[in-house]
Amino acid sequence: MKLLPLVRKLILKHTDFSTKAPELIILGWCDNEVASEHISRYIFASKFAHGVVLDVASGTCYGSSILNRNNAVKATISVDISEGVLQYGQMVYSLIVYALMLSIYPSESNASTL
């Protein structure tokens, strides 16, 4: 899939229709203040990262890309539940990405409380 159609698909799929705000960060397509706040957190975290870094709930992988620029980081693995956002991250940032599908089942002991 080409990048622009993928971006449109992701924005449509990940928009809160009550607020009309996207629920993911696609740099250049989201509010600059929100993006700046998120990027600042990853820059701070990158100062402490080393070895193999696991970025869980990585979204569009912009943060994984920041972490991966640290010379002490050997590899960054991006994991998210949405294959679409990981596909975007792989296309834009050339990262190794994994889609993680979770199913949560109640244990027998608390199944009746649900």
C-alpha cells in the first residue's frame, strides 16, 4: 500500500468521532503541541536506552525511531496491536515491527463477576 492512502486509512480508523481528534500521532498530520509533548518524552527516554529496546504500544513508530538513533541502542523492536500503524512505521522509519494481538479471557475464579 502506498503511504498517503495508508495515512488516510489510519486517520479514519483511529479518530475519536466525538472530539474529531486522531488517537494516534502521525507527524505532520497531528497537533504540533501534542506531537512535541510525545517527542520530548522519547528524547528523554533515549538518554537511558541501551542494548535491545522494546517499544510496546509504539503506534506509528516515531518514538522507536528516536530511540534507535542512540548509539548505545543495538536494536529497537516496535510492538503494537494495530498492524496498520506498524506498517506505516515500517514504511517511514524502516524499523523492525511486530503486530501483537491480545485476547483477554477471565479466569474461572472471577468469571461470574463479569
